[in-house]
Amino acid sequence: MSRFHFPAWVNTLLPVMAGVIGVGAIYATGLLAYAVHPLTTDVGYRPEQPIPFSHALHAGKLKMECRYCHTTVDKAAFAAIPPLGTCWNCHAGKSAGGAAPTAVSVHTDSAKLQPLRDAVTNGQQYAWRKVHDLADFAYFNHSVHVNRGVSCVECHGRVDTMEVVEQKKTLSMGFCLTCHRDPAPRLRPVDQVTNLAWAAPEGKPEADAIGAALATSLAIHPKQNCSTCHR
């Protein structure tokens, strides 16, 4: 019956195996902690832009529509980053002929906007620093979401209250799947998508009902197929 007994040298492997398992457990725990840490997911990332721009002022106080600057958000996969000419529409300070200030010109002598004036005068463009940056292997189409009642708020937070835009959501695969598995609570009337302060009159129960009705009318179904985002 000795052939069914483990040889004595196997006993020396026990502490080695215990050590390997222990190190593996510590490594896996550390890897998971690193993966979900805000510094890894960029939550809280708020870079200073080359020209200061307050969304709290423009989108919040002045109620400027998101699509005035982000012109392709409901038409293309990417939300357009405005050229300096868009800023110049309001901050030029002079008419097309270069004479009197135009009726809509504001803060034409602001020191903060001197980089804007210099860039336009010299025919330059500034590279805005990207805040929300998905990995290249993840496909995301802004127009598909916006035209189905998914508000900017769901991914970007209340941008209309931010002096400096920062990343509020993880934008991780788990974040996307949470919405795709149950989209109805995150839907609103399409004409309210860019109204970041929108709330259903009766609160969450009505918001859920509106979302469920929209999901039905727009034929939105839970999707978890890998090819939806990885193409």
C-alpha cells in the first residue's frame, strides 16, 4: 500500500505552496485596489486649461446651451471641442469691420482673456486639455446616447456648477455596464438632455416611469454584448 503514500519530500513543498498562495492573494488584493483607486480611474482629475473657462458661469448662470460649443454631440461619435472662433463670437470686442464693439461682446479687456486675443490675432489655436479620456479600445458614440435620452449629467456630472471641469465618474467598464444592464432609470425626455438641472416633478418614481416609457418607445434594451463597446 506504500504506493498510495506521498513521498516525504512533498512535506517540504507545503510551506513553499503556502507562501506562493499568500503572495498571490496579496498581489491580487493590491491589483484590485490599484484598479479601483481614484488616481487610476482619474476621478477628480481637473486640469487647468490654457484659457480659463467657467462652465458654472456660461452653462450655469448664463444658461448657454451645451451644443453652442459642443456642436456635434448629437450628430457624431465625438462631442466637438470648440475652436477659439467660438469664444471670439462673444469676446471679440469689435465688429467685423474692426470698428465699434458689437452688441454681444463682453469682457473685451479682461486680462484672463489676453491669451485668447493673442491667439486669434496671431492665427493660432490652443489645444484644450482633455478631461474625460476613454481608452482607445473602448468605443463610445455621443450621438447614440444623447438622442436616446441619456443626459450629459450621467457621465459628466453637473458641469454647469463647475468652475473647473473635473471627472466625476470612473468611466470604467463596470460603470458602463451598470447603465447598460438597467438603462431606464438613467433616461429622460430627449429635449431635456442638455438641461442639466432637469428633475421629474414627482421625483424618482416619476423619473423611473418616464425612463421606462422612453426605453419602450425608443426600443432601448439592456445590452451586455462585448462588441457593443469593443469593436
